[in-house]
Amino acid sequence: MPATVVIELVGYREWTESIGDDREWVIQSTQSQISKALHSIVKDWEGAALPLRYDYEIVILPYWTDLRKFGKELLSELEGVVPTPVRLKYCCGPIPDSLDSCAEGMPGGCGADEVAVAHADINFFTEMTTYKGFYGAYVTALKLVANTASMLVSDAIVQYLGGDNLAAITSTHKLGKVLDVILSFEGVKVGVGISTSPRKAFEAAARSLREIREGGRKERVRITRV
């Protein structure tokens, strides 16, 4: 089972309210710094970082991760970057079920298990941008993300990746339902990566999606296990 670390920025709302009304540029620039620091750390642990609400971020790590050591390094690297105190919660188990059991105490050893990443995008999105305009195409992508997230709220963590890209991170036993939902949307293709390393699962998913595209989009889904 993968290890999950939930990062909570304690007092985030109070911080945003303390910096005045001309604050949005401060919030967004701060968030970009946090995101850069977080991804830079997590990649070296073969993990994947998911920003979600910004005041809550999720890190998915391989089952063999020394969580105590990771947490110590994470807090050290984020010091001076985050504007609030940080609270870490840890858990082991299938994604997303395990999120309900995350706690500040260290879990026992995480059992070996794989992470499945379904990376989806919209066919001919560049052409769509031409006839719908860049904003119209963007709204189409957001609808796909919102609908997918709503339909898979109990089955996957859905993350918008920019452009027309989304990722649904799940466990292998829920992958079938995840694919059924994503493929129910017309004109969408999915590359799937499966690995005990979340970073490698993302890489394999991107490779699968690229191979579908290079093959002339004759497939709607391709799965790569590494």
C-alpha cells in the first residue's frame, strides 16, 4: 500500500485575511513558491505531490518510504517558504480510501502495493482552441475535470494538470471504474501507468498517452505497468 502524507497549512485562512484586500497576487505568488519547493523535494523520494486546495496538499509516496525521515526533510525544506505553521498527517493504504485514516502519528509499515495513474486528455484540443477560442477550450477542460472528480469522489483523487490534462490517482482494484467514468466522455483518451513508485506511475501514464497519440489515436486507453 502506498504511503500518503497530508500537508495542512494551519491558520491559512487567517493568514490570507491578515494581508489585506490587495492580496491575491501575494497568495498566488506564495503558492507558486510552495509548489516549486514541494515538487522539488517529493521527486527525489519517487513520490507525487497533489496541491488540491492549497491549504491542504497531498503527497503520495512508495510503500518503502521512511516517513519519519521524509517528514523531517519536508518541514526543513518548507521552512521560510510557507507563511503558516505546517501540520503533517500520515497514513498507508489504497487511494483514496486511506485519506480518512490519516493521523499525526506514524503508521506501521506500509504493505507493498501499486499506484494507478490515469492521465487523460481531450483529442484535438489545439484545434478546439482555434474554433472555440482559448477560453472556451479551457472551460471545456474544466468541465471534464469537474465532472470526473464529482463522479469519482470515492474512487480516485482527481487532479487538474493544466491545458486539457487531468490525472486520476487510484488503487488498482478501482482502476476499472475510473476508466469507465473517464471513457464515458466523448473524445477523451487515457494513458495509464501502474507502479509501486508514484513518480514512475505518472511517467508510465504519460508514456502510454504519448503512444496512443503517436499511434493515430486508434486506441482510447493504454496501460503500462513498470
